[in-house]
Amino acid sequence: MAYTAFRSDTPEDRRKAEEMIHDFFRDLPVAAVFGRENSFPQPRIYNIAPEDFIVKAIDSAGTIIGFAINKTNLKIYPQVSPDGLEIQEFFQFVKKNSKLDQLPKRTLELRVLWVSKEWRRRGVAKTLVEESMKEAKAAGFEAIRMCCGNEYTARLARRMGWQEQYRLAFQDYPKLSGKNLQLSNAPGHDYIYYYVIDLLTQDI
């Protein structure tokens, strides 16, 4: 079954992306690590700003099967409910220790990369990343960074030539952060990463 991927900034697609974001976060290994796989905190506001852009993939019937949310304002993160503060603090720790301030000034973040379960392992995620890279380079960005919360996305980034900026073992977080937490395991997904690609060296 064929699919296509392209940039879409319509209000309707932004609304649909907002609706799907909760499923994206719930599927991340960090949800299982913090024991939240069945009750991941719902973001209050995701804040897809007007300057951000979405790349979506649709099947032949026009149904959205995946999307990438590319954030240009890197200071805005979703607000979460009080029961999600531990996870929010975890992501803040990762961001703080990833040395992201060393990246080029014109860097955006591919913050959400989601593909429906029926379409996974069929090249959709790679296509969404490629289209995001093309759009970012055309807009004058020098680099893209991506937080990879599972091994599938990390492997994809490596295969596409992205460079590892940072990695943290989930089980090392309590010791390194000084927090008294008992974390669970997420078999096959031991780390969270940041990967970066230099757009200026890419022929896209």
C-alpha cells in the first residue's frame, strides 16, 4: 500500500497532531520506566507555534499514518499535570546535560516522530525525517536535533548519518540526579539519546 509524505501547516492537521501526541508519549519506553504506560500524564498544552511545521504521511485513502513535529522555538515545552512532574524533570535533566548550547544557533528540534502501529517498519519514519530535513534546510536551518526515547528511533538516526550528542541509561538517572526513585526496566530500550545532523553537509 502506497503512502506519501509532505509538509502541512493547516489548522486541521495541527489539531490532529495535537490529538495524537498523547499516544506518542504513552508509547515511549520512559512511560514504562516510570510506571506510567497505562496512565501517562496528559500534556495540558503542547504549543505547536505558528513558526513550527508539521510533516505528515498519509495512505492512499488520505488517512494520516504518521507525522513529524519540528519545533523552531526550542524554549517552549508542553505543560504537564502535577502527576507528570517526575517525567518532566527527567526530560529537563536530559536536555541540561546534552550540551545543546554547543549546537549551531540555527538549530531546530524534531520533537515528535510518530507512525501508526500498522505502518511501522515500512520506511515511513525515515521518509518523515528526510522530508523534515529538506524543509529545515530550505528554511535556512543549519542543524536538527532529535531526542530519541527508544532504540528504534536511535537506530534510524544512526543509519541516516546523524551523530550521537548524548546518551543516558535510564537506570543511571536516579544516581546522577540525586533523586530517590525506583525505576522499572524497559527491555530492549536501556537509553535515551540526543542525535544531531549538520544540514549544511547534506545534499538534500
